[in-house]
Amino acid sequence: MAGGLTSGEYLLVSGGATIPVNAQGSLRNYKAGPVLGVAYENWQPGSGGVGGVGFGLGAAYSFLPANSDFADAVALASGGQSGTGSASSAKILEITSNLRIRIPSPYLMPAITLGLGFINWAPGPVTYTTTGGASGKVRYQHRSGAELSVGGSLDRHIYDRYGIFAEADYVYGFTSFGQAFTVPNGSCATVACDPLKNTSVTTLRGGLRVGLGR
């Protein structure tokens, strides 16, 4: 009744997409991008063969491309005229501890996931040139804080030590600290300084579960 899962230690490797949700502040200038993740998970024995709760530690790294009109808007704000520009992808690093509460099922193992951890929001630089000839580079400040996540997953054992899984999580990061729209020396670059906002994203991913020490 656990989709073939047995007690023990596992390594989970995954890939998928991170999608901004109700984007506010600096996050509104970026769109969905890829995420890569790795995690360790432990399931203790239980009365039904495997316990009802698994504990895990993991890390995930997301790359969010900038919206196509973002750099042009920066050029307009910086020079008072229209212009052109380019913006690097933003990166989101998450380091989390997770509980996976499984729901008994014979073929697939559905589970509810709860997480608590650390999130770091690191936008890339924006380079612009206005029609008046002015050019420059600005960037949002790195911001970090605690994160909470909740979601669901499906697991299925395939063969020997190997299984597959898919999960969807909603992540809320408490990153509303400090100004965000800055020049390299850290001072505010324009009247468009980013208001204090938290970070909320949805992560959809799937991957391989590998049993360890077997």
C-alpha cells in the first residue's frame, strides 16, 4: 500500500519548472523557467512495512528569464527616453527540510508535502542604452529569508532500487527586506525602486528516486 516504496534512505534527482505566482515587486519582471533539484529522504519502518511519514533535506536552483519588455522599461526609467537593453536570468536558491505524509495506495503513492527552509532571490544585471546615448547597468539586490511550502506528490517503484516521482509545490518566501532596484554601489537608481515584497512561486517537477545502501 505504498506504491512499492520500502523503508530506507533515498536520493531524489529532479527537474521541472518554477512559475511566479501573483508576481509582485521585482518578481513581476520575470517569467517561468527551469528548476533542478536534489534531495535526501529517509523512511523508517512501520506496521505496514514502511512508516507513514518520510523526512527529507533538499536543494533546488531555478533560472527565471526576464520578460522581453523589462530591459526597455529600465532604459526608459533611467534616461527618460525609450531605449533598448538586455537582462540576465534571475536565480532562486532553495534549501529546505521536508515532511512527506503518504496516503496508503497499492499502485501509486500519493503524499502531502510540507517544507520549511531558506530561499535566496538573486536577479541578474540589466544593461540598457537610451535613444539619447546614455547607457548603464542596474540590478536588483539579492534578497533572502525563510520559506514555507506545501504541495503534493505521486511516487511509484519501478525496478530494483529505482522509482519515479512527480510533485507540485507552492512556495512562499519571506524576502521583503531592503530596496531592490539598485546600481552597483547599492543606492537606488530610479524612482521605480522596488517596494518591499515577498516571493511566491509554484514548482512543478519530476524525477528519479534511487535507494541508497542496497
